[in-house]
Amino acid sequence: MAACITNCLLEWGLDNVFTITVDNASSNDVTVKEMSKKLSNWGTNIMDGDHLHVRCMAHILNLIVQYGLKEIGKSVKLVRQAVKYIKQSPARLRKFKECCESKLITCKKSLCLDVLTRWNSTYSMLVIAQHFELVFEIYSFYDIGYLNHLRTFGSDSSENKDGTSVEDGTSVEDEFSIEDGTTANILSSVDWKNVRSMVKFLETFYVLTLKVSGSNYVTSNTHFVEIVELNLILKEMMTNEDRNLKEMAESMNEKFKKYWGEPQKMNKMIFISSVLDPRNKLDYVPFVIVDMFGKEVGEKLCSEVKKYMNKSTIFTHFI
């Protein structure tokens, strides 16, 4: 892998490389170390390659959200099964569109089914589906198979860990009858309320992913700011009254701490690039570092960043 990258750099005429951004695969650690040796042999290893390895922020965000979606609530699973059922047949889609016309729904977007390995597709599915709440309700009067499908496949017991549906042999009446006389696993106003809460929650991560994935503008100076914002969001959501969102936030926070909970695991350039942003400098960054990592660890890290920047002449005039 390192040899392949080296050949590409030579072909492109690049011999000065400051950082290499890769995903979190452990094999990339070895690759970057080998690249650092190559650059040292060329005499162009900037700062001895101390900051060569940068872990892809978008990839880590994806891991954090995917981990949280393991705690996804019943309401989201019901929407998934409802969309799946309607999209399985052209006849069902036509009937669904007729229901849209009868309810004067003006949304021109089409239903989309999510891909379980891509959390942003779940976000897109929910964003679109919420516009058709009334349509799903009226559609249930025209297609009894739709209700049976939700009753059969809308429960936690009817879905594998990977999200695929399974038959468990339990009758609809036995499995989905509840004490107050209503029927479980039918999309209700409460479910749609939960879906809208989920959309609002996931929107933060969706927008954040778009920000750090930009290719037409500089993103390195905003990474630490976004990490701090994400930390605050997760802390706030862990106190949410919605049990599903609270559990999701707690799971996400576990992954967050794994990658960004300890400053020793983070490339110092994340902090330094934020300091170099004239909107932040050494006023904002030390404050949020202490707030995020605690006073003892935070103050030590701030001192290290300042010393490093004073030591490196290329940064001195920015401080």
C-alpha cells in the first residue's frame, strides 16, 4: 500500500506531504509509518512526520452514528417496513400516489428505503416519510396486507440484528394485542412524533458530515470546533426525556470517547489548525479544551500546544 502511494506521489510530482487522511482501519497505521520512512529518505518529511497521520473525521462520525443506531426505536422500524411494503409493488405505489392526491400532499419527493449500513440513508428515508404521515394513514384503509405486514415485521422480535425481517411463526393476534384494546405495531401519531425527534437528532450529524466532507473549501480549521459541538450535543441528548434518543446518545458517546475522548489519541494539528483560525486563536481553543477534557488534562494539553507552536517557527507569527 505504501509503495503504491509512493509511486502515485512520484507520478504526480509531489514530494512534500504534510498530512495523509485515511479511515480508521488498523492497517492504515502501518501504511502511514512506512510512508513516513519513505518521506524521511527523500528528506521531505515535514516535522519528522509527527503529524502525518490524520484519521478521517467523516469516517469516525459514521462509526459513531452507526453504533448509536443499534438502539434505534420501534417507530423507525415501522416506517422502514411501511416504505418497504409500498415500494415492493408498482400497484401499491400507484395507490399510494392516489392517496397523496386525495390528501392534497404537495411533496414531490419519492419514498426511499434506507440501506442499513449507511446511516445517512436512514435519515433521508425518515425526512421524506414524515411528509406522508396522513397518506400512510389513509392507505391502511385500502390495503389490509399493509397492516398485516406492519404487524408481522414491525416488532423488534421480527427483525434480525442486521435489520432483515424474519418469520417467527407467532400469530398476529397473539403477538400484537395489547391491554388497552388497541393494536401494536401500527404507525400512530406517537410513532410519527418519535420519527420527527429522530430526524432532528440525526440532522445534526448529517449537516456535520457535509461540512467536514467539503472539497471546495478548507475544513481542517473547523474540525476541533465541530468535535466540541458534537460533544455538547451528545451530553445534552443523554439527558433527553425520550428514552430511545437517550439510549442512542449514550451509545454514541461511548464511540465518541473511544476516538476523541483522550487527547493523546488526537493529532495535535486538530488543535493547532483551530488556533490558526483568526476567529479562534488562543482565546477560544484553550477554553473549550479545558471544558471538554477537564481542568487537569486540559491545561496540560493547552500548555503543550502553546509550547509546540512557540517552538515551531512556522507558527510563531500566528500566535
